[in-house]
Amino acid sequence: MIESINVIIKQRTWSPNDQCKILGSIETLLHSKFKN
């Protein structure tokens, strides 16, 4: 899953805002995984 996210990031140029949103959602996903 993380690999595919990295590929998506490499395939596009992101604005800093997009990057923050992506990192934020990745963090949220990881946190919810560890809670369960």
C-alpha cells in the first residue's frame, strides 16, 4: 500500500498543500490501523 502511494507521488508534481494532505491522510490511516 505504501509503495503505491509513493508511486502516485512520484508520477505527479504536488503542491506543498497536496503533500500535507496526503501525509496527513497516511498518518490517519496508520494511526487507525495501530488502534485496531
